[in-house]
Amino acid sequence: QVQLQESGPGLVKPSQTLSLTCTVSGGSITTTYYYWSWVRQPPGKGLEWIGYIFYSGSTGNSPTLKNRTSISRDTSKNQFTLQLSSVTPEDTAVYYCAGWLGYARADDYWGQGTQVTVSS
């Protein structure tokens, strides 16, 4: 059974960089055609896709957040990471990592989510 677990600081100060790691177990992040994504949900709002790293290592980001987002991976540890720079209180949200197959998002797997608060 594929499981995902987010980890990282729960509190980040404005203007700093938010850094999170997703550890995947029970399956490989190099599994063919899988997208490994970061998604967030601000309080009282819907889910917002941040970006992904494809099984090949290629990345893609939301146009809105592209200039602040960096997604990378460590295949030896079966982990992928999110760095979101220059954060503001509007970046406060529950952050999820997820994996799914192809454009249709088949065989999706989700982490439990982790609360990140941006505050001074």
C-alpha cells in the first residue's frame, strides 16, 4: 500500500522560505507516468494545486506560484520536496503531498496533510 507523509516546520515567518518534504513508502516515485504533487488548502477555501515532479524528474508549477515554487526529489530516499519562497500570511494553509497516474489522475494517493502557519 502506497503511503505519503509530509514533514517540515509548522510555523514560518513572513519573507522566509517554506520547506516541506514528502516521504513515499510502499511504492517508488520513479513509477512510470506518475505525477508527484503538492496541493494546499487555505482555511475556509478549496484545494489549490502548487506543482508536481513527474516520474522522469520533469517539473511543472501553477502559473500563479511558479516564480516562488521549487520542487525537487531524492530518489535514493524516495522523497520529494517543496520550497515556497517569500511567504506571506496568505500562504497559511494545510499542505498535502499526493501522487497520481497520468492526466486522468488515476490511482491517486494522498498524505494526511500538515498545517503551515505564516506569522511573525
